[in-house]
Amino acid sequence: MLLSGNDKVWQFSNASISPNDGADSHIPSNMAFPTSGLWKLEIYFNDKLFRKLVINVEES
């Protein structure tokens, strides 16, 4: 789920997960950020925190 303040911007739904290019599984995703700047992404699997990432989003 991607949040901007208290607003949900993006959330991955329960789609099928399958092998791809030698990986055991993959989940296709696509994100668009509403504003440029630094964003902190918290990645969860089954409600357990997997990793935190900070990315710099620039206007294209």
C-alpha cells in the first residue's frame, strides 16, 4: 500500500503469484507517485515488514 499523508495511493491486490525468468515467484506491479520528492516505501508480506526503501521521485 502506498500512502500520501492519510490517503491510500496504491495497494497491490491478491493476484496470482507465479514463476518468471528463473525466479520462484513474482508479482507484477506498476506505481505512479502523485508528487516528486523523497518517498519512504515500507514493503510488507503477510502483514510482516520485509524492507524499507527511500526513493527520490523526479518529474519526467
